[in-house]
Amino acid sequence: MNADRHATKLSDISYSVLDLASIVEGGTVSGAFKNTVELAKHVEQWNYNRFWVAEHHSMPGIASSATSVLIGHVAGKTERIRVGSGGIMLPNHAPLVIAEQFGTLEAMYPGRIDLGLGRAPGSDQFTAMALRGADRNNGQDFPEQLAQLRSYLDADSKHNRVRAIPGEGQDIPIWLLGSSGFSAALSAQLGLPFSFASHFSPENTQPALARYRNNFQPSDVLEKPYVMVGINVFAADTTEEAKRIATSYQQQFLNLIRNTPGQLAPPVDTMEGKWTEYEKAIVMKQLNASIIGNPEEVKEQLQNFLDETQADEMIINSAIYDQAARLRSYEIIAEVTGMK
């Protein structure tokens, strides 16, 4: 290995958390929120940078549908960690409503709120129609919606007939999220930070990052590209335990491809017999960017992922059934990356 292979070390970048407020089998929505808050407090102590929650709808195992409300709850229970959306699916909402909601959050928790935006429905097409109405499109007008949202947050919007109060004039960082090249190109054009969903779209990672970096236009927001990549991590004190706790997420993804979404299942000793070879291939392809192992294995895999992506930040998703095991997984990540 050449000397500059690890030009960027794990300790050089920031780490954040992506949470979906998972509802576990035998659990409740209230329990999911309790676990989310406990995790946010825990990772704040370990000096993670951000805690983002994601908008999903009509999913029996995900409780983060009212994303703005949950962000406020988490921010109110923590002290310094940034809290935000990973993301808000903007086509599901009127831009004015999001400007007002995040303006309210920023006024309550100054300097701690992030607004990550995506254009997918975060649901199936029937649910998307219920959210967006029959006349709404499939996100083609996302650039126009984004421009409208940013105009409401601009200080000059005080001259407009329609104003976002709270919202106007507030410095709320906007991120674009993507799993393909569309948002990569748009965030590059606008000079915004970009977060890529490697945790479920690993095959598109390098093309999207290249498109973003190669086309980046400096802006008042950023002078140079800033990339955050999503990654699934299942860390435990032993390899065997790490592989075991990862089976809950594998079962969840298996249920998704079968179109039978459910709550987060307990881990199993083996997935053999639970999936066909074809289903296994699909799940493993989609979750190819997952990191599973003991502390040394996780450290090595994280460094390899950093070498490949040259990310400025990683946002880590860990859908783990047992809350104690989930907390321990994030502890291990903090330890092996040298988080201070």
C-alpha cells in the first residue's frame, strides 16, 4: 500500500447519525420516540456532529413521518448536537409550510437546525397521492419548489406579499439529498452541500459524487464541495454478534422488496431459510455498503469507505433491534474513528 493511501484519516472527518425512529416488533410508537431521544443524547456525549431523522409515510416500522415535530422533540431533549431532516421530501409539502416550520425550529434552537431536502415520496404511490393530491407531479418541479423555499428564507422576502414568519432572514443550512445524479447536479449548480444515500444506493455513489464535485459552482453558502455519505454500520464487540444484529435490517429490507413492510424484527442467528437465493442477491446488492464487524473490522471498513468516497462527513444508519446494542454500536464507531 502506498504511503498516501490514507491521505484522509478517519479522525479527519465528522460523523453524524441518521435515525428513522424504528418501531420494533412488540414495541410502540412512544417507545420508538423514547429510543430516538436516548440515542440522540448518547451520541451527543460521544461528539457526533448531527442527528437527522427521515420522512417516511405509511410504513409500519417507521415513526418519523411528522419529521419537523420529531426534530423539535429531539432538539429540546439535547443541548448542542445539530438536529435536522435527512430529509424532508419537499414535493409532499408546500414550501411556505416548510419555511415556517424550520423557521420556528431555528428560532427555538438557534444555530442547531439543518434542513435536508429530497424529492422522493418517501412512500408508495398511493400514499404519495394522499400527501400530494392527484394533480401533483412526481417531483419534476423540485428545483422550482426549492427556489421558492429559499426565497421565503431570504431576508429580502420581507418585501413580498407572502412571507414566512418565522423563517425569513434566518440562516438555516439547506442540504440536498440524493440516491442518483439529479440532486448531485442541482446541489453542484447551486453551490449547496450534498448528502448521498450510499446506505441503500451504493452502486450510484461514485457517479453521483463525481457529478457533484466536477460541476460544483461556488456560492455564498460554500466555496468548495462538501459531501456527506450515508452508510449502514453494525458494530459489536465480536464479529458474530455484529452479523447477528445486522439481520434485523436484512429482514426489514427483505420485507420491503416483498412489498410486506413491517416492524423491525428481532435478530436471528442465520438468514438461511428466510430468503431465496434471488432475494438474498437483491438484499445484499442494495446493502452492499453496509459495514458489519468487531471494532477492528469496522475501523478498517470505514477507512476503506473513506478512501473510496473522500467524504467530508459520514452519516450513519444503524437499524438495530436491541437498544443497548444500538447504543454500543455507535460507541464503537466513536472509539475507532477517534471522535473527540
